Amino acid sequence: MAIAKKAMAVNSTINVTPMVDVMLVLLIIFMVITPMLQKGVSVDLAKTNSPVQMPDADKEDALLVAITRDGKVFFGSDQISPDQLTNKVKDRLANRVDKRVFIRADARTKYGNVVEVVDNVRAAGVDQLGLLTEQRKTGAPAPPPGAAAPTGGQ
């Protein structure tokens, strides 16, 4: 009789093993998918205080040119030389009404590389050219190193 009562006792603990299995599978899926969501080549954009919002740059059909720190030029995700850029952009703009190109330049790339790319893109007949930047963190600007604090004196 004691065995029958023990078998009939209610188990009120929750089995979390299936939930943990599902959560780990979801975590792995998100870890694999997240790097694929970034469009184009990864560059460290220049930071500005008052950037202009350019939501068209996030569209699927936006034409993006990226310039990396070492001066490599990418049109979309394909690496090309800067002198090929004019023809590639002309080909992509041929059937489009909106002739707009966005440039993502690394903050530490040489100024000459950016000027060369802008010149080649302009030669392709682009109506509008967008230079993409990031918003600088807000807050009180830090004084430059070695600068003396202002004092109130006469």
C-alpha cells in the first residue's frame, strides 16, 4: 500500500531541459544570421556632431561604395579598382530613375582615396552623392590632453 501512495504523488517540478534546448538552437541561429545582415563591407565611419539622416542608404537596392582603411574600394560587396568604378556605376544607373550613390569611407583612410572615388562616381553621371557618417556620442566634450582648466581671476 505504501508503494501505491508514493507512485500517486504529484511531481510539481518544472522540466526546463526542452526550453533550454530550444533557446540554445535559437541562439545559434541568431549568431549565424547576424553577420549576414550587415550590408556591404564593414568600415569605421567618421563621427560627426550633426549628421543628416539618409534612410535611403539602408534600402535593398541602394548603391553603396565602401573605402577601407587601407584604400581598397568595394562596390556593394565586390572589390574593384577605383578606375573601374565609373563604368560599374554607369551600368547600375542605366535603368534607374534615382541616380544616387552612397559612400562609406573609413575614418582613417587617406583623403586622396576618398577624393578619387568621389571623382569617379561623379564621372558616372550621379545626381546625388551621400557621404555616410555616424553620430558622435553626446555629452560634454572632454578637454584636450594637457589643456589647463579655465580659472576665474582678474
